Amino acid sequence: MSQHLSNRSGRFITFEGIDGAGKSSQIEAAADWAKSAGWEVVRTREPGGTPLGEKLRELLLHEPMHLETEALLMFAARREHLAEVIEPALARGAFVLCDRFSDATYAYQHGGRGLSEAKFKALEHWVHPVLQPDLTFLFDVAPEVAAARLAAGRDKADKFEREQADFFKKVRGAYLMRAAASHGRIVVVDAGSPIESVCEAVLNCLRERFA
């Protein structure tokens, strides 16, 4: 299938933020809204989303590896995800809700780990040269708040969640830099606000863009 998807009638919405930003509950609310609006809803995640992608996810989240290996595996899983799930769903008119996409690779591997921006851009252009999300929600929260949420809510952290505060400061900074350069594609949401306020901001944005 062409990556250009020039005739696609679906919508591609992604959800981003540092670990502990509270994406999951907002994806649930967005899915309920889209279903009520009459869309076919496809919920998926990265890394993952396909049988191969889920196997790569286990490696990426739990196995130590070279930075460039990590980036290459992220984009390998993404290429499979696009081909098997995202592109077909968009072509048939679905509302695709994805927990993380290439903005996460920019923030974590480039911003947090130090992958060169040139290498990131080369991989992004190779894997999806034209396709970008129609809308991305960036749930922005202070790293210390996110860390407290993670500590309270999970039994076993993956290798990213075990990173130190300085790493998440770099990731957050990269996310905000990416948002500033996105020409409105990335909407920054204050994820430190009460969950009801965050949900209201998300749903209002969806109504404005897609109702």
C-alpha cells in the first residue's frame, strides 16, 4: 500500500508523553468519543501493535542494547505496524488511536539517549516519508510527578521507567521542542491538572478537529 494514502478517509491520532504522564485513561476517553461519533475505532500501541511488533517490544523494553540497535528496532517494529495495522485502517476510514509513534522515538532515543537528529530523520523518512499523525496529544508533566505516579501504580518497571530524573528531563525537553516545530499537529496538554480537566481538554480538541 502506498505510504502517501492520498485517498484515505481515516484519521490518525497519537498520544505521547513521558512515562507516568497518564496517557492510557485519555486514550480510553478518546475511543469512547470516536465510537459515539460513528467512527470505527482501532486502538494500538508502539512499540508493538502486531505479533512481530510485540516480540520486538519485549526486547526493546527489557533487554540492554546499543542505542542505534534500539532505534533501528523501534523503526522496524513501526514499519510492520504501519503495513499491517495503521495504513489499512486509515485506508478503510477508521479512527486510529495509537499510544506513541515517531515523536516518542525522537524524544526518547534522540532527546534522552543522544541519537543524532540526522540518523533519526533518516529513519523517519525511510519508514514513513509522508505519513504523520493528523493530531498528536502531548501530555506534559513534571518528571517528579510522573515518577510518583509510576511508583504508585506498577509492580515491575521496564528499562525506560527505571531511568533517572535527568533522562526524563531531556525526554520532556525534546518532546516540547518537537511540539513547537509541529505547526499545530502536536497539542500540549497539562497532564498535571486533575484528570477530569485533562479529559475535557482532549475531548474538546477532538470535537473541534473532527466532529
